[in-house]
Amino acid sequence: MTRWLLPIMCLLYLVNPLSAMAAEEVVQAQQGDISLMQQFDDAEEIAPERAISEKRKHQILFFMGASLLLLLLLTGGLGLAMGIWEKDVFVWHMLSAGLTVTLAITHAVVSFVWFYPS
């Protein structure tokens, strides 16, 4: 047991400066991240010709929501057709389900980005 004590102590002695150097690198990386984020905070506002009005944002989200509702009803109808009437519409059901999920995620992200900060 004592013959392993000296190599272990030497190893711990060598690891200590390495951990201090790693800590310095982490601090420098964090400072670089902070300066990068400050560049985005200092960015200019969106140009007026590119800005979207609140009314137009609501209209876009309304059309997305209406399309989402229609896709949801279509997916449910195809699922019922498969389950109750034993129709062979599995591929169409899966396609409409994929589109429904994609549109739902897009609707959620767009509404969060447009309306959460204000």
C-alpha cells in the first residue's frame, strides 16, 4: 500500500496546476461569450420597412392556427377511417400527422418569438 502512495501523491501534485489552468480557460471562454452576447444586445433595431405590424402578426398566427385546426381534423378523420371503417389510409394519416406536428411546433415558436418579449 505504501509503495503506491508516492506515485499517487506525485500525480495529485501534477494535476493541481492543470486544474488551475483549466479554470482560467473557462473564465476566458465565459468572458468571450459575454462580449459576443453584448454585440447582439447593441445591435440596431429592425429597419421600419422590414418590421411587421402587430395586426399582421396576429393575422399570420390566425391563418396558421386555422390551418392547424384543419390538419388536426383531417388527421383525426383519417385515424377514424382506419380504426372504424378499416380503410387503407395509413400513409396519408401519417403524412397529415407529421404536417400537423410540424405546424403546431412552428406556430408555438413563432408566437413565442413575436409576443413573449413584449
